[in-house]
Amino acid sequence: MNARRLAHLLGNWRRHGSRQGATDLAAGLRLLILDGRLPAGTALPPERELATALDVSRTMISAAWEKLKTDGLVVSRRGAGSWTAIPAVGGAHEPLEDPGTIDMARAVPPAIAGIAAAAAAATPRLAAELCSHGYYEQGMPDLRERLAARYSARGLPTTPDQILVTNGAHSGLATALRLFTGPGDRVLIEQPTYPNAIEAILGAHTVPVPVAMTDGADGAGWDLDGIEATLRQTAPRLAYLIVDFQNPTGHRLDEPGRAHLAAAFRRARTPVVIDETNVDLDFSGAPLPPFNGDLVLAAGSAGKSYWGGLRLGWVRASTEIINRLTAARRGFDLGTPVFEQLVLCELLDGPPEPMLDRRRLLVERRDALAGLLRTHCPDWTFTVPDGGLSLWCRLPAPVSTRLAAVAQNFGVRVAPGSFFTPHGGLEHYLRVPYTQPVDVLGDAVLGLAAAAASVAESRAPIAENGFIPVT
């Protein structure tokens, strides 16, 4: 990290004038470190260079460094310089996952820049909430107002009473299943689709009815006629679709296709949950209007846009459906955490630059992954999506499950195609996310290429995959 770049990241770091300059500078650096914009291990510029870039004395830089060393946020070694660190909390503990394994099964990026600042800004507001009971079954009014305004800005007029705040988009689907279905009822889904949605449908003792996605060569990816026929022939009680950068294919349903399907669901009187988890991850600069209809439940999430650790989502639907969902959720929970809602309010009110930076970074990683796969796995084919988080790769042979199992021996955890369908199959496909740093993606692709070569050389039986968490 050079001095000029660090000065730019610090921005207007002075808060209390020249007398507390070292304290203010330490506070600014502390925020950058805890916010992830200066990751642990980042080399800091020499004190003299930073003093020149900030137009302050070297003594002030040294004093700020000492404050951060006391907190364990900066480490120095004579002759080696200084670098950032994250202090241990609560003593040593065993890692939850093998640190030597690259996790390519979870298609989820780390926290967006600004989480720590939003949490700091939300803390004073939390104090005002402590005198209340803290239960908001439908969600805090301030957050629902902001979410409603986002839908209105996207072209779908929405009021706060049409928003239900949930514990993630997945919770919205689970609540919809509880409201609209019973054991043995059918639920229409895409094939392939999000594995955890399949688990929720099966967990509700309902029957998933998949409609195969097309190859997307015509720009669609959805079998519109097949969905209409399934609505007529199976009379599903609910449907679940991902029309914006579909997980795992990356397809996006165009505007005529949205109108076509909206009319089909309206005729069939079938409620449909539209998973909008990837809506913010649009690299095209040409956003499409939300999927609309009286029986449409748009399930959004802060997980992929901001940070999975917030565990916040929402459902946008008619006031009648929202009231029914609010009553139905009491079998699961009694609301979402107040502090996280306050943090999300701050993020939604914040400047657009962090989200723009997130998209630019994902584009860089997407293009890097595409190039790596073309070089090291030239017989794999894929379409580069205009958004989302992963490539859906077609393999030259039906070996996806074998490849995923063998890849763990080469230090890579990846989800095979069979995870994305309720009945198995899709052995020609593998989802490869581009959420890791470029150097990690390089190591992951080398591991996948080595695993693919191993599978091609040997047809011997192999052990089962075991449990692979997928997001």
C-alpha cells in the first residue's frame, strides 16, 4: 500500500483539529482495517512517506502507529516495516474449515466496504431502541421505508406495508412455503436451481417439479412454454424462480420473458417467489424492471450485496400477502435483529461507491476466472454472464460428482452439478464461482485442472463427497 493510496482511502480523517491529530489518524486507520479495506497483512508505507502524503509531522504518524500497535491492529518489525493485523478475540480456537482448502462451493463474496462504518453509525440509534421491547414482526419502519423506496425507484411503486423484513431471502421462501403449501403439494422450480431452495422445499414435505433451463443461446435460458405447460398439467401451489443472474446458470430473463411468465402465473393463480438475491450484482448497466404481479413475492437479500453475516432479507408483495406472511412467520421466529436492521439502514443511505467497487471487482475476477479456465481447462465451455457470482461450466464428460470428490484431494472444494437438481443428474456441469481473489482463483483452477486430469486417467470408484456447504 503506497502512501498516496492510503491518504486517498483515509479521506477527511481529521475530526478534532490538530491537537488530537494522532488520535484521529489512528481512528481513521482503525476503521479501514476493521472494515476490510486494509486487510490483515497489508504492508503500510514508511512513516516519512505517509507524513508527506498527509502533510503532517512524522511524530504524528509514529504516535498513531503506537496507538494501533496497542490495539493489536498494527505490527512492526525492525528492518521489515509495519503491516496491518487483526487481534485475536477470545483466545485460540480451531478453524471451522481446513485452511488449506480453497472453498469454491460457496458463491458468496466477503463484506462490502463500509460495514464497520455503518455499524459505528448505527450504535447511537441502538441506544434509542433499548427502552423498547425490540420486537418488529414485520421489520423496523425505517428499514421498510428504505426498501420500499428502492422498489419504487426500480419502477415498481411500493409502500412500507408491502415489505416484510426476514432473516435472509431463504427465510422468505420458507415462510412462503408454510403459508401456501402443505405436505404433498407441488412446487415448480427451475432445473438447475439453488440447492438450499431445494432443501427448503423438501423440508416442507412438498414435491419439487423441475422445468429444465435451456442453453440460453437465444438470450433467454427459460423454457417459457414448458413452464406454462407445467402450470396447466401439475397445478403447483407455489413456484420459485431466479430471474436475475440465475443460480447457477447466470442467465437473466429478458423483459418480454418476464411479461410472458407473469401473465402465465396470473392466469394459473399460482403464487411465485422471485429470488432477487443477485439483483444488485448487475454488471451490464442496463437493469431490468422487477418481476411484477398480484401473486409475486419478491425475495431480496443483503447477503450477496453487502455481507452474508448480516443475515437480513425481505419480501415485497401485496399488503394482503405481507399480512399473511407476517402471521405465518410466527411458527419460525418473531422478527429480525434490531441492530442488523439499523446497520442495513445506514448502508442503504450510504454513497453508491462501495457497490460500484464491488461490481468492478467481481467483473475483474469473472474475467480472470474465464481466462484461467480457457487456458487450463480448454475443453470446458461456459457463457460469461453479465452479473451474478459464478460460471456454469459444461464438462466434456459426465464426471461432475467424481471431479468434485477428487478436487478435494487437490485442495479445492466445489459443488457438483447434481447438487443443483432434486433428482440427481447434471453430471456434465460444474459451478465455479468468481468470488475469491484472482491469485486464489488461479490456484483453484490449477487444482480443478489437476483433478480433471486425474479423473480422466482413472475410472476407479472413489469415496463420496460428504457434506459440502453450498451458497
